[in-house]
Amino acid sequence: MYDFDILVLGSGPGGQRAAIAAAKLGRRVAVVDKRTMMGGVCINTGTIPSKTLREAVMYLTGLNQRELYGQSYRVKDEITVADLGMRTQHVIGREVDVIRSQLARNRITVLNGSGRFLDPHSVGIADGGGQERKVTAEKIVIATGTRPARPATVEFDDHTIIDSDGIIRMEQVPATMVVVGAGVIGIEYASMFAALGTKVTVVERRERMLEFCDLEIVESLKYHLRDQAVTFRFGETVQAVEKRPRGTITVLESGKRIPADTVMYSAGRHGMTDALGLEAAGLTADGRGRIAVDGRYRTAVPHIYAVGDVIGFPSLAATSMEQGRLAAHDACGESVHEIHELQPIGIYTIPEISFVGRTEDELTAGKVPFEVGVSRYRELARGQIIGDSYGMLKLLVSPEDRSLLGVHVFGTGATELVHIGQTVMGCGGTVDYLVDAVFNYPTLAESYKVAALDAMNKMRQIALLSE
């Protein structure tokens, strides 16, 4: 009756996992995406390029080795956009090959082009040459992702006034840059360009950045970035950006004028649903292009699912993958567990931040008692070996049942280290396990034992005074 059992719109993390999961369950599956966007925004303009760029910056600037070899140490004196782009394009190419191979191995049909709904079960696929092909499917998964939101009052030219997608198309490393927005993407790029030697000014209308993160961790990052000559303008709103022959002037509502070679806007993201023809399927999107779903990722039309950034928070590649898998299983009538509530957050600034569980502010607001255990990289042999004197790991521990309430890491390997704490929390473990466990030496993972002992000693002291 239908051409396919499952049709997936978008080949990013969510769409890719949905397609493979459905194929593993024996369904006839097809994925629709443009030939130049295989892997979606994640592979081509978002997560993978930005994280690869970060690694290139870390290596070429020699930033991690300056503690050992001096502040003037650099692997390459004049770092160009070509130097950064070479590594990025190599990784993108390899990742696209991997995705195509995975889809082929699972006998998933790839339909190149842009898809739009013709009716609730039919999609028209335009190949870019004026031809449109109609395909039908019993179930459809929308995984089209997002694009950077562009304020209508700003004249983007993709050269001097850009959004986050424009970073990988830059012609040269700017001497000065204004980053509008101190969210995750804005701060990640601000830290990368600061490491390259660019004088960065961050403008944020709120009074602090990364409000969902632990305050002490954010303050540590802010201190580190200020040491890299980053200027922060909190509580400020951009009134206008004026293009000039030799750069730009960013005008703030307070009257401040900030000259810079480049202005990068990081004003959130917008769901790519404009061209989907949602009305033909009986669906609508909100003002930010997002589609509402239920706990099983079904839209208002039960046989149509939506996953990934296009449904909003948390808009992470990792959660999108799991959403895609769960949606595919539901569409195929298979029962699965819901996504675990403990989802780690990773922010790839320089240095990086990662956490799982609750913050001190959240626990305090909820009147939940906790003790803090801290380990600093400079006190670890591994921290001295790698030259990281600023990193830290913080455990929030319940004095009542000794369970872990939150794990917060700042520094080298933070996004890897956090998973140890996530596993202990997910398995219902306590701080006692970390105290008794033996960790390889010298490692950064040893910081868990040090922080656990710190928390334990504090709780023991309180117990002695309470007798």
C-alpha cells in the first residue's frame, strides 16, 4: 500500500538513528535529505565542525602546553583559516562516509532532495532541478533540525556580520570580534577565538552567562576567559550593527560603541520547518519553528513523529539520537524504556564544562541539604603532567543517604570524566563507592576519589560536632 514503512525527513543524529533502528526491526526505510547535507546540520555546520575547530585551535596554539613551556609557546605562529578548515573538512568528509556506509549496510534507501508534505502520508521530494518525486509511507519521522535564528533588524552579509554557521566560511581569523549572546554556542566560539589571539567582546542582555550551570564553575570559566582578554558586557542590548569599510561598529542601547572586524550573532536557533508544508499533514509549528510532541515523540497526527532539535529542549545531538531510536521503536510497535532523567550536559568551551544532576542553586532553592566535595587538577599528578592547573571536579552529596546529587567538572576532559559520576548516580550508587574504589594512577579520574574523600571528611566533621 505504501512505498515505505518508515520515511525519515533529515539525516542528522535523530533521523539517522531513527532510520537505522527501524531498519534493524525489519522495516522498509527511506531517508530524505539534500545530497550536500548528509549527516544534517550536526555533521556539516554545527556540532562536528565546531568541535573539530576547537581541537585544531587547541593543537595549533599550543594552549595546553603553555603551563610547561611558557606563555609564548605556539605550534604555529601564524594560524590561518585554511589551517583550521583543513582538519574540519577532513573530519566532515570521513563522518559523511561513515553515515552513508551505515545507511547502505542497513539497506536504507537514501532519497536526495528537499521533502515537503503533500498529505499526511505523502511527501514530495524536489531534487533541485525542478523535478519532484512523490513517495508514500505508513509512518513518518520529522528530524529536520534547526538553523541559527537571525534577528530581522540585523543585516547579515556572511562575511563581517555572521551567525554561527558562517564561522566555518570565514576568510581570515579576525583581530577583533563581537559575540552577541552568551549562550552555549556564543561562549564556545568566544573561547576559541580568544585562544587564537582575537580580542573578543561578549554582549549579553542577561546579567550572567550559562545560567543553567553551576555558578562556581561559570565563574571559573569567566576568570579564565578574562585572562585571555575577553571583555564581557552583561545587561546590555545591541541596538544596531553598523557596517564600515574596514569593519563594524556595534551600538549598544546604553550608548557604548564597540568597533570590531567581525560580529557573530548567537541568538538561539529556529526549527527548519518553513518548507515542510506542515499544513498539508495537519500540523503546525510555533514561532520558533518547533513541533510539539508527546512523551512518545508523536505529533498531533499520531503516525507522524518528530525528534531532535526541531522539538526544542534539550537540543543536543546525544539526546536527539536517543529520541530517534525511541520514536522508531514506538512507530514499529516495540516497547522501550524512556530516556533516563540523568542526561549529561557538555559545553565545549576552552576549557570545557560538563555536568550531570542538580546545581548548588537548584538544591538550595529546593531546600535540599548537601555537602560539597572538591578536587583540583593542580593537586593531581595527572594535572601536573598535562599542564592543567585550573581544572576542578565538584561532587554534591546528600548527607542523609550519601547519594550523589550532582557532578560538575571544569577543565581538560570534562565531557569524558562526567560519565563516571553519571554512571554512579544512574545505578543508585553513593559517595562510599568512590571512596572505596581504586582508580588508575596517574589519571584525572582519580579526582573522583579525592572529591569523595573531601565530602566524606566534611560530613564526618559535622557528625562529630553534632554528638
